[in-house]
Amino acid sequence: MNAHTIDTSAPAISADAYDATVFYADPDAIAVVAHTTAADAVALPHPDASTAELLAAAQEAGRRAVPAPFAETALVARPLLRRAGLPVPDGPLSYALAPDLTIRYAHPAASGVGSAGCSGDDDALLVTGTLRRVPWARTAGAVVVLATAPFGLVLFTLTPDQAVLTPGANLAGEPRDDLHLAALEIPASQVRRVPPDLLEEAGLRAALARSALIAGAAERCVGLTVAHTAARTQFGRPLSRFQAVKQEEARLIEETALVRAAVQAAAAPLDTGVPAARFAVAAAKTQASASAAEIARIAHQLHGAIGTTRLNPLHLATTRLWSWRDEDGDETHWARRLARPLTAATLWPALTTEP
């Protein structure tokens, strides 16, 4: 269990709730999340929990491979809804950043100025397009969408049953569904005009949430690998007694510690605001994605062939590491974001100044 306390009085996302076939349009057509290392539910933290507490809870969910949109709900969807002034529904939520949607006024205003449809009687929208690979869309009570409307950036909510859902999954079998919208009317009560920086904040939150999950899965790899090398014997002694194995284990622990430290360091800047969070979140996701491949490699190498089997729980962590490494921006994307604003004059202060 993570050292941080998880509020168990809050509504919980059950570790087994999403194995039910009611959530799957065609269980035979996609990978079903039927296995998990989570022995029980992980409670959603209180809505007023700090970012550090949310990250700790998401890290625990990643360690236990909880088959639910835990980080998406706690770290992305809920804060965006509160920032936009929309009510926060109970239960699991998801999100989509969708700049390519076609959006127009649902109730165009009669005006003699400008082209038809250039203004509306209210903020009700007609939305057409596809939301690609929405995490856990089929199980979400609502999906929070950030898109560009005729009058600027908007945040609105929809439910999956309002769209045509095409099931999909990542390498770990977690749902990544496409939602197809055809002139879907979004009432004005579900739409909010939001400032441009909220779109950047959403991207930062999504990347940090994924980084926290990676940190948790990395810890799971360490635990499983250390236990395996201590129990497995070769030439009359445990594998953990061999120098080469010790060196690889040390490297595994080191990479995991780097990810954990980078994630923890981003918590306070994200609470401060977007400008302060840019560098810290970019560093966290760059480190998490870069370390994910190395962590998975070492864990599988030290497990040997048994680590590649479905019977061994290692794959629950490593397949998630490989999937989460690329989601919400891979290490190349975030390394460029990290390096772009830095110059010879600003690099050293950025590295040495405490957030």
C-alpha cells in the first residue's frame, strides 16, 4: 500500500465492476479486462484532495492494475468540470481533447450581420465528428470533451449512449473506444465557455495521470521481480545472489525511483497553475515514458520465460507500461515540449530552482 492514505469513505470504483459483459458490446471481439492484481476496490479520493493525494491514489491504482478509469476520473475529468463550473457526476468519468470536431450553433440567431449561423440564441451546440480512443468510454457515466466552437474553446459533457461506440482496446486490454457523433445536440446547460489555458491544463493533467499510473506499475514490477529472484534458485543459490542479477535489480529500482520522484515533483506546480506546471509535467511524462521500456525489459529479463506467460502476473504491469508509455504523449513528444522553451540563459535556473 502506498504511504499516502486513500480516503476509503469516498465512493469506490470496484476492481471487478468492469468485468461484467454488460459493459462490452461484443466481448468476443476485443480484449476483456478480466484479470487484475487488485484484491479490492480503490476508493476515489475526496473531491477536495490535494494533487499529491490524487497522484498517490492513482499510483496505487496503477500498482494494482485496477481495471477502471481511476486516474482519468480523479485527476482529469473531475478537476476540469470544477474549473468550468459544471456539476461533477458520481462514478467513473472519462475525457477527450477533440480539436477536430465540427461544431455549430444548435439554435442559430436571426441576424442581418454576418453569414448565417455566425451567432446563436444560446450556447447549445450541434456536434459532428469522432472522439478517438476515449479511455474507458463504454463504462464512463460521462465523457468530458474540450473542443473549439464558433465562439471559442468550450467544455461540454456527453454520455456514451448518445454516440455510436466502436469498441477498442490498448495492449493491456483496457478499453479505448471511438465515439461517433452525428449532429448531436448538446444543451446549453451542459456547455461552458472556457479560457484557452484550460486546454493546456487538460493535456498536462492527462499526462501526469498517466505518469502516476506508470509509477505504480513500475513498483509492481519491482515487487514481483525481487520476489522471483529471491525464490528462484540456480546452481544451488537464489538468483538474487548473483552479481549480474543484483546489478539489473538495482537498475530496475533506480528507474522506478526516478519515475516516482518526477511524478511527486510535479504535484505542487500543477496546483499553482499552467505556467508553473509546464516544465514539471513535461519532465515527469518524459521520464515515465522513457523508463517504462527499460523497466519492462529488466523485469522480463530477470523473470525469464515464465514472465511472458498469462499465468504470471507480470504481464498485468508490463503490458500497461507499454501502453501508457505512448498514451497522452510519448517521451519524444514531451521531451520536445520540455526543451523548446529552454535556452542557454534559462536552462540552469530551470534545473536548480525549487518549484
